[in-house]
Amino acid sequence: MIQQNPSPTHDHAWPHADAPQQVLGVREAVAIIVGIVIGAGIFKAPAMVAGMTGNAGWMFSAWLLGGAISLAGALCYAELATAYSHTGGDYHFLRRAYGRSISFLFGWARFSVITTGSIALLAFVFGDYMHQILPLPGAGKTVSQSVYAAGSVAVLSWINLRGTRTGASTQSWLTALEILGLLLIVAAAVFAPGQTPAATPAAAASQPAAASLGMAMVFVLLTYGGWNEAAYISAELKDVRRNMVKSLVWSIVIITALYLLVTWAYWKVLGMDQLARSEAVAADMLEVAFGDSGARLISAIVAVSALTSINATMIVGARTSFAVGRDWPILSLLGAWDARRGSPVNALRIQCAAALLLVAVGTWTGSGFKSMVEFTAPVFWLFFLLSGISLFVLRAREPATERPFRVPLYPLLPALFCATCAFMLWSSLSYVYSQTLGGLNAAWIGVAVLAAGLILLLLMRTRSARRRQSAFRSIS
């Protein structure tokens, strides 16, 4: 039997076997968080950040500041996730703070574009680089990429359907390979001759314009994005009251250290000018270090990074759909939890089908699909901002709730996090307003996603009302 209204605060307190169990340790949690955050961005963003900051000091400061801001946000989420540990993560925080309608719109946006769209896009990244390493015989580039993309989605979904432990174990191995690949880039920089920093004219200590520095922070924070997904495994984390804080802090520290080291490697080998001009900074750097074989090496590293992010996104993404299914009886199919496998099997299956459908759409539309997903960034930042504000709302509304961890320097750190989210929301809105897709302003894409969610919400409420009326009439 599926429990429709679980305990409002702690998922791990559910007595039923058909609910999440505490099976994940700190190592698995860190692997999931690091795997989500470190994607293709670190192979592209450092060049753009270098061009916008203009000198090494400001460039490294931007990456360090990104880590500090992410840590501030992680501490906010640590309070929310330990006080309200729930498989729904942000969805649950939004439901408690603003009600079921807002949380459903978030769940809809996450399922329709944010999660499944990210899985599909990462699958295409994997397919693109796998085609460079091992093109399928007799298949053109588009077919080869699409087959690899669809195959990655299907295989990783199958792995996660076998159970949470299997998916988490796979994530640990993939994250280890990903980190090893990044450290290989750093090691190559240590031994490669490259350019010396002093020989780079652009390394002069000039201060970048505020607008350029702000835009650089947009790309830095996008590259750091994803650590908040830790909230979705809070109900399955052993001793969540202590381990959630450990998992988030260790993850941010590891990610910041890796980003600084990899950026240093690019800078050391290429110099500031070439780094800022590079279109494929990792490939250019490894070509200097290893010659022509460097291109194949970076392709393998990026392919592993894409797989790592896909698997981690699948793990946390299905948890949102599961939470929505538990809250809305009409969608109860999503709320099925397989006690033997320890996973939300139906949510995983539907997520897989939706991602495969988007892979097919992406094959058909090409870059238009990528743009569609990118143009929904304001929707993501809107709900991220609302999640940050929910910390203030829930502290005021539920002061008696036990909070095993309280964010330090309250309300300063939460205010800094919310201000950062507001800045990113404004930046993403500015970007989409300047873009078009199919002759329409790109801002309408995010509006369309939310409008579709509103229509679905109204239909579900109408159907629920009719059921209640029918039940009342049958009793009377």
C-alpha cells in the first residue's frame, strides 16, 4: 500500500517498508554531490572567466568567491535538510513554506525541463565525445552521437533501477574516475613546459570593470551549480543530522580545490592571453602537454564527467517525482517505492522515458533543443531563490521545530545566498530577453513551462473536486 501523506518533517521516520531507508553514507553523498556539480562547465568556463576578469589575480579570486558563496548556500541547505529531511528536497521546503501549488509548479518544471532536460543534454555531451573516441562503424556523426546518448540514458537508468545501493556504488566509481581525470590535467601542467605566467601581458594587475566581473561570476556560479541536490538524499542518508553538514561542506571544499587546481593548470600551460582566447581550453592545454593524443585524452575525461553527472542527476531527479506522487493522489503512480530495491522505481522509469524522448527531440531539432533548455534558467533560479527565502519563512512560522544545525551568522549568510540567487535570476532573465528561438523571444519558453504546469494543476484540482463531490453524494 502506498502512503499518500507521509510524515511532514522526517522521511526517515516513516515506519513503512515502501519508503526511503537510510542506506547512504558520507562517501556516497559526496560522490553524488561532486558528480552533479562537476560537469562539462570546467572544460569551458575558465576561458570565459579569464577573458572577463583580465588578470590571474581576479580570475582566481572569482573561482574562490564562487566556492565561498556556494558554501554559504550549502550551510543554508544543511539547516533545511536536517530540520526537514525529506526525499523531495527543495520540493518539500517549498511545500511547507508556500503551499502545494508552488511546490507542484517546481516539481513540474523540474520534471519537464530542469532534470530530464539536463540528463538529455549531458547524454548528448557524452555522445559527442564518445563519437570522437570511438565512432560507430557505418553510422554518421548524428546517428552515432544519438545512439551513444540514448544508450547512456538507458544503461544508467537500468543500473539505478536495480537499487539505490547499486546506483550509489556506480556513482562512487564514476566520481573517482572523474576526479582522477581532473588531477591528470593538473599533473600534466606540473610537468609540461608551457608558457610562464610572467610572459603573459594580460596578467597585468588591472582591475576588471564591475560589469565584466559580475558576468564572470555568472559563469563561475553556473559551474558550481548542483550542490543543492544533496537535499534529495537527506531521507536516505545515515545520521542525517550530522552527515548532511559533513557531506555538503566536504563536497564544496573538494569542488573548489579541484576548480582552482584545474584553472591553475590551464593558466600555467597556456598563459592568460591564450587561455582567454581558447575555444576548447582543456583540449588546447592537453595538446600542448601530450600532442595529438591530448585530444583523445580530453574526450575520454569529458565523457566520464558527463556520465558521472547523468547518473547523479538521475538519482536525485527521480526523488522529486516520487515526492510529488506521494502528495498528489492522481499522480500516485510516481509515488511507488520498491522496498526490495530501495528506489522509486516508477519515477525512475518515467524519468528514463522522458529523457529518451528528449534525446529523440534533440536529434530532430539539433541546437534548438539545447537553447530551449538553457532558456529555462530563469525558472530554475526563481525556485532556487524561493528555496533560500523559505529558510526565513520556516524559521518565523515554525520556531518550535527542532533544528539540529543552524546556519551560522544568521541572517547574514542566508541573505547573501538569496541575494546571489536574485542576481543570477536577473542575469538569466537579461540573457533570455536578448535571445530568440523560432522567431519568438526566448523569455516566453520559461513562461510556457510554468503555464503548462498551471494548466495541469488546475486539471488535477478540478478532478479531485469532482471525486470529493461524487464521494459525498454516494454517502448522502
